Amino acid sequence: MAEFRSPIDVANRALQHCGVERLGADGFNEISKRASEVNFCIGKLREAELQTNDWTFAIRSCALRSIDDNTMLLDAALYSEATTYFVGSIVADQYANLWISRIPNNLANDPLAIATAYWEPYFGPIAVALYDADQSYTAGELVYTTAGDGTARIYQSLQSGNSDVPGTATAYSATAVYQKNDVVTSAAIAYMSLINLNTNNTPASSAAAWNIATTYGAGDAVMGSDGIRYTSVGAGNIGNDPTLTSPASWTDTGVLVPWTTVFVGGTGSIKWRQIGGTEFPNGVGLKTLDIIYPLGAGPSTQATSRNIFMLPFGFLREAPQNPKAVPVPWLGGPSGITYNDWVFSDGYLITSETGVIIFRFVANVTDVSRMHAMFCEAWAARVGLEVCEPVTQSTSKLGAIARIYDEWVDKARLRNSIEQGYDDPPDDVFISCRL
């Protein structure tokens, strides 16, 4: 493929600039000097180039809540091929990157191999707050609840302005439209949706999964392993897998079963997604947060001292916080944007603010397919500059590659600036006072 889709594409473009053979099918595992040299520097230079500019493809937003005495840390388990993950499940890869599942029933899909289709990088909060019924939560925030017995459940808010109690069940509604993995309660029984666009399907009417030890009578309905509803052809039907013995023993209705009572997951509010806890032995856990607070900051959220906010996972640099925030004020009047008192220190944001901060930042994006092609051209030239001499034992091409890098990085930044637009500055104190 001609497009930039993986680090190998960038590496091969760099080797083209050096005038040497591209990497073969083994990629970075190839036993060659060029593979070794490129593999050593390509990730480091990607991160460095990301830090040089506010690249729009790498900008993310995250809701940050200040740290207090009860704040815990997100502890994602290492990805396992034997584990079935739900939408929203968070895992760590072998390089300590975090990924969040995009699909339900995510089994044997290695995020490092096929991230775009089944996983996407997680750039959310890593500080997990104890749920507070007096607070309203923003989409993406993480909270935990505990019964006081040493166990905890971790939830992710699915919408802003969320004041629901995470563990309180959402009652089934015939007029609501449910998506796959949504959980509702009907007649005191919890059900999980097996399909998207699930509406007006009474949960109690869903067929139970076929059981090899059960004897079924004529007309009895079951759910096959393919999720289809089957009805028994005759009486005394036992040990006949519907997916294998239809139409002799079962009639395939062609209709998907909408609900199941057999699942591992949360049974609480539909505005929250449970992503960890006692029901998730291979999922997200918690670990203690042990820090020495900077002078004059925290640890409790209060207005009398500065407070600490833990920066999101994958943070590289602050991005503009007010892009195209307000129209031009009348006759040069104040826009209402004030200076932030933010101080960045050792992975924390320190400020006198006490509320939730919607924080924009440049993330450490690793998915090449999400990057602008001109950025990839500049990155490839930068890699070429580093590996040219050790790979070719010559410096004659360095000047030409440097010019290529300057050309592409300038083009990439210009395009990025046009795409991003201006950032509204804070009001000048003189103008604010004058008016």
C-alpha cells in the first residue's frame, strides 16, 4: 500500500531518502543494520516531533478532577488473548501503552496488531475518584465505589451532567433504544443487550442459551451460540446443538435473541459503564496513589490552597485551551477569557481551581494511520537524518535529507495552523478594567 499505515511505512520512506533497500517482510525483526538503527530511533523521534507543535490529529480532551485523600490510580491489566473484553475495557500492552476496546465481545484481537479496528489508544484520566453523590460527572470520568470489604467497582461516565448513582439499576423501558452490552433491570432481573438498536423487546421473552444437558419439548425456544433463536422440532430433544442440527432437530428462525441474563458486567445505571471490579478478574483494578504534595498544594480539594490534578495518560504538552472560543467582542470589549494560573510539575497540573477542568492536550499518538501524511513525510525525513550515516557510512546525503525535512515540516505546520485556526487569548487586564 502506498499510504502511511504503520511505522514500517515511515521507516521505509526514511530508508528511501538514504538510498538503501527497504525493510522486507520481517520488518523491524529483520536481522540487518538498517532495521536495527531505524527501530532504535523511530519511536523516539515520533514522540519528539509530536512535542514540537500542536498537531490537530494528536489533540485530545479529558475531564480532570482534583486529587484528594481518596483518589486511586487506574491499574489496567496486561492484555490477554484468552480474555473477552467489553466495549470500554481498558488494557495495557507490553510497552505500557493503554488501549480501550471499541467493540463488544473483543476476543483474541491484539491491540498492537489491529488497534484501529478493535481498539483505540486510551488518553483518558488515570486518577480515579471515589464516587460522590453530591457531584455531577463529565463524560469519560472514572470513579470507584466500595462496599467497605476491601473490594471496589470502577465505572466510566458515559455522558456529561451525570448525577446517577453508578450501582443503581436502570429500569427497562419499551420506548428506549439500547445498544449491545447495555444492561437494564426488569422484574428484579438484570439483562444485557445482545444486539444494537434493541427496542421494544421485552427482556423476559428472550430465549435462554441452549444447554447440552436439558431436554427440550416441541416448540421450545433456545438461543444458539450464534445468537439466533431456534425452536425445537420435536419432543425429547437433548444434546443436539442447534447450530449444527438445524433443520433436523431445530428450526432456525433467523431472529437474533435480544437479551441475556448470563453475562459478566455491571448491573447499574445505564449512564455509567462498569469497567473493573470483582466481576472483572482480568480487567481494570486500582492501586494506591502515593505522592509528596508540592508546597501549598492539596491534598484535599479546597479554595484555600492550590489543588493538584493528575495529567491524563499519554500527555505530551498542553494544547490551546480556547480555540475559536468566542466571536469578536463588540467594540473590543472583554471576551470573558481569563489567564490560567496553571503550573505543570512532574506529571501534575497545579492550580487554585477546584472544579472539573476540561483539558486539551497533545497526546502521544502511536497509530500512524491517524496521522497527517505531511507529518509522516517530515517524521520519515527526520528518521533518515539519524540513520543515514550509520547505515550508509556516508554523510553526502545528509544535506539533501535535511532540506527535505525542512520542506515537509514547514508544509505540515502550515496545513496544521490553517486547520486549527486561532486561539483566543485571555483578556488584557487594562481592557477589562477600562470596561
